[in-house]
Amino acid sequence: MTTMSRDNDSRPISAVIRDQAIAWFTLAQSGCMSEVEQHQLLVWREASSEHERAWQRLSSIPLGLQRHAGALADPMARQLAGRRHYNEMDRRKALKVLVGFGLLGGLAWQGRDTQWVQGAMADYRTGTGERTQRTLPDGTRLWLNTATAVDLHYTDRVRELRLRYGEIEILTAHEGAGRPFQVVSGDAVLQPLGTRFRVRRDEDGRSTLLAVTQGRVAASSLAGGEARVIEAGSQARISMAGVSAPQALEANGGAWVDGYLVAERMRLGDFLAELDRYRPGLLRCDSAVAGIRLSGSYPLADTDRVLAMLQDSLPVTVQRRTRYWVTVGPR
């Protein structure tokens, strides 16, 4: 598959450097940096090419967020910038400051609207409509679907992928060193037993869908409880409430790896909701046509072409208020 990521250098950035960059960026955008702190930031950026790469990646956050930064003065940022060691709570505090948690009301920083922040600091990421494939240091193959962010955490003891948001497919590689491989999301821990599988985080961040195509995967909730082994040909949903009973694998659910969205007697409303993940803006379906069934293979690389195909083959019309506001309704 052709790689479509726009990231010029998507090599993983270490967690320590990532946290330092977040802290420095928060302080810099607060508008309250002293001349001494500005010099210290410059020294930090020049001390390592990885420091500068982390800074540039975080600086790619859309200007819409940066414009709010004048209200982000917070002494906590200075404390974090000077630390050598960070924990998860430090990171969350820094990110809350970065996106203007107070300005955004009750919106949690983990939400979909702040994926810019999470994606900017992820080791691997794709934007809307992008898909890419990676080969990890141990030979494991990783596919990232549209709007996905993943962190890579390989140590002497474990090989771990952390799915921030989006959807991935994994073909695990055997490693002689015997380090266990696992995937962690916001609510699930997945331990593959020599296998190929897909993991998809719900957009609301409340559950994770596991689909196993080869081998087996032991799935457990981050909240605790017993693990449940999901066999090939099955899928299950994991949340803080536990692991659901396995169900039959959805047909063609992984067709995106090959660049297609495949429908078999699929409701048009459901089809357009899935297609919406691959295009910017808003794609709506009129309730009058939402129940129409369709079948076929549709290329994800050109969603406008897909909409034209629907208009040619179904009793529907595609209405465009703007390029980013499209409604499919009755002809």
C-alpha cells in the first residue's frame, strides 16, 4: 500500500523529550516567559536534534489553539519545563494548560476536539483520509487507518503499542528475546498470541473494538477483571465494564488496509457515517434515504468519486453547501 502520511520524519520521540516539549511549548505560548527562560528554551532546542524535532512537531498544532495561549499563564508550566522526570499526571496537567482547559469549558482534553494535541505528539499518526503502513523494530507490521495516533513503547522487558485514538491493524512478529507484545488503549489491554488483529477506539473514547483475523488475542479491561481469549474469526468490545462476549467477525471490516470501503447490503446511513471518517468537514445523510441498502467496493483515496458513484447508482443526490458540508438526500 502507498504511504500517505504527510509527516516528513515520523520516527518515535521519547516520552521524556515529548513531555519536555509540551512543558516548554505551554510556557512559551503563555506570553509570560522571561528573557532568561527564552534563552533556556533556545539552549534546550539546540542541545539535540530530537529536541528540535519534538518542538517542530508540537508547533504544528493549528493556530486556532495557539491563539488562545495568551490566557494560559500558569506557574505549573515553569515547574514542568525544569524537570528531568515526568509522570502521567504531569503530562495531563501540561496538556490541560496547552489547550486552554478553562477557556474550553467542560471539554476534556482527551476528547476528539483535542486530537490535534494528542496527534502532534504521537510517535506515529495519520490525518483525516490518510492511511499508512510501518514496520516496527521487531519486524511487526503496523497499519494505521484514517485519523489515528499511536505511541511505541519498546523496552528490555516489553513491546507495547499505545493507541491514542483511531484504528490500527497489526501482524505480530516472533521475537527470539521473548519480550511480550501488547496493545494498550484507554480502556483495554490486548495480548496477542501470534496473530493478526485490528483495534479500533470509539470516537467517544468509551470502548475499544478488537477484531481477530488470525491466531488469538487475550483481552482484558484496564479496570481489572479476568482476561478473555478472542479466537480468530471473532470480535469483542472492551470497556471499563469488562470484555463483551465474542461475536462473529464483521465481513470486510479490514478492507481499509487495501484502500477500500466494502459494503454488503449495508444501510446508506451507516455507509456514509463510515465514509465520513475519511474526508474533512461534515457528511450528512438525509433520513429519507438512510435505509437504502447498497453493496460494492469503494476507493477510499477519492471520497468525492465515491459520492459520485452513489449518485449514479442510487436514487439519491449529493448536495454541497460548501466543499466541507455535504448532504446526501433523495433525488
